[in-house]
Amino acid sequence: MSDHPDTPWWATDGATAVQPSDTPPADPPPAFPPAESEPPRRKRGASAGLLALALVIGGGAGGVVSHQLDSGSTTTVVGGTPVSGTRVIGSASDTVKGTPESAAATIGPSIVTVEVTGQTQSAFGGSEAQSDTGSGIIIRSEGYILTNNHVVSAAAGGGSVHVTLADGSTVPATIVGTDSSADLAVLKITGTNGLKAAVFADSESLKVGQAVLAIGAPLGLSNTVTQGIVSTLHRPVRTGDSSSSQAVIDAVQTDAAINPGNSGGALVDLAGRLVGVNSAIATTGASSTGSQSGNIGVGFAIPSNVAANIADQLIKTGKSVHSQIGVNVEDAPGTTDGAPGLGASIRAVTSGGAAEKAGIQAGDIVIKVDDRIITDADTLIVAIRSHEPGSTVKVTLKRGGTTKTLSVTLGTSDAS
């Protein structure tokens, strides 16, 4: 059984997602399935794999961001349920008013470019220098910056991180904490004054078709703004870093142009409020020269509510936790007439875990968590993680020819 029980079984080949600046792992990680999107960071040094989805990191440039709060001040979340330490203003029903020009002017001072140097494992077992560029978001005026874990992962082994602010000044940054399973990280800079923190909107109030802007440093071109719409919500997407377990995010999908280097940057509404952290793109694969493919109008962002929660934990404790149910899952098998399966098949149940205590058994097929329809293993993962550890959910499953609904009190998994 996997050490990370709440993950799909690595069972099928096919298109996967990787961070644009990372080389995909030679062997599948034990905890998560192959990434299905490519991180929007640019990367120098290592080539990206031929994948259908990829993280948008850039060669020598690229990255994304996350969020949080600390010591007395608060992070603002507009609408929705407040997470620990945040302050809620407005309501989820508020009409978003504004123009692309005003939104860009509002969020612009909060966007930074993240430059990372470090070492990555080579294909021959040694290490090689790696330089990545991504984007980040100032979430606290004290100097806390949110970005993607895959943007800063190269610095984990003793590398360096520098941040270029909107005014063009560059300062060193330290890594406060990372969460590989959510693909988020928080940085801290010091010795700066007048930093403007982004305002967080309630991502649960987003609507399909709503106008959004993506802001970051695609291809190393800092302070770039593109416009699009919310294409869909709650899209389970597998992303990941070659040096860590892969993440499964409950993504906001957008057609705003996102390219390597946008990772960790902001997706904002027309009021200039953060609704997501740009993290991955769909791509047709690398070119014949091995360079990374760019925008085709299918990008993915980590919802602002998720980012706020994880960032808060990372700032307070340096680590984060997620809910888990205590199972190993895979997509439900196809039907006898050749149609695809629907649901998440329980491959194994962790002894003493939440699922076992609730009566879930190996072979069960989960089809719903509360009111959310479960279509596959990834949907089950993000559905469980959308709840706080210790909360109770209703899990509907098929067992043999019967349908059962069980109450499950969720456990806790250390994700850092």
C-alpha cells in the first residue's frame, strides 16, 4: 500500500502534466499519478518532457505563487468563508465591476518575478545546475510572497531565490514553507517598504464565462497581462515537480494566455482581486528541438480559497496539512459494453484510517462525496481535500449491486 493512501493508483500510460521547467521523473512517484499539466514557469538547464499537460515554469524563468498572513495583520478574502487569520469583506453575491485596465493597475504592484538557482538530479545520477524563473504574489505587506512549489523546488538543496519587485528592484528571498501536494510555497523578503498585498476574492463565487486576467512573467517578460474568461471550475488536474510527489489540484480553468514563466502568478477578476494562482497549462508537447510548448488556451490555476488556506498554514508553522480518507484508489473500471467507468475504485483501505472506521471496503466504487459527483480517482482526491481535517462527509458508493451512503470523519495528512 502506498505511503500516501489518498492517491490514485499509478496504472495507466498516456498524457501527463509536468512543470515546464522540470524533467519528468523516470519512475512514477508513490503518492500521486502522473502530472497532467505543465507548470507555467520557464526553466533553464533541464528539458521538459513530451506531455499533454505541463506545469508552466520557464527555462531560466517561470513560476507561480501562493498566499498568507502573520503577526497581527490579516490577509483579506472577499466573500466566502474565512480561513484562520483572514478577514472577509463583501459577499459572494457581489457583482464584480471594473475594467481590464483598472484590474491590472490594482494587482500590478503585488506581482513579482521569482528567480531561482540550484541543483537538480541529472539523468546520469549526478546533479546539474538549474535556473528557473517564475512569478509570485505579495500577500502580506511584511514581505510574504506566494508562489508555486515547482517554481522554487530547485533551491531546496541549498540554492538561492531572488525576487524582482514591480519597481524593478531585486532582493533575496527565503523559503518559509512549501506544500508539494498543493504545489504552493511561501517566500519572505525583508528590508523593503511600501509593499502592496493582493486582495483575495472568494473563488467559490466564480462563474463560468467571468472575465479574468493573468499576470506574471511569461518567458521571463515581467509584468505581462493577458485577458480571458473562466472556462470551467473544479477541474481536477494532476501537476507535479520532478523532485517531489505530484499534486492534484481542483483547478480553475481559463483561456487567458499562460506560458512558461507564468507559474505562481495571479489570476484576478476585473476588480483586481486574486481568484487563483496560475500553475499549469495544457500543451501539445515539446517541439522537435526539445523546447517547451506554450499557450493553447487551456490553463489551470489553484483556487484562491485553497491558496489562502495553505499559505496561512505555511506562514504560521512552516508546513500544512490536508484531509485524507485513508484509501488507495484508481479510476473505476470500464463497463462490460466498453463504456468508460464512472467513479473512484477503492484499491486498498488503510488499517485504522477514516475509511475503515466508516465501513468502506476494498472494491467499493465511490460515486459521490456530499453533493459532488465523483467521476474518477482525481475527483475523489480534490473532493476530500476541499474539507477540513476532522470534518464529517457523506460518501456514497456502490458495492456489488447496492448503493450505500456512509458518514466518514476525515483524517489528517502532513503535506509538507
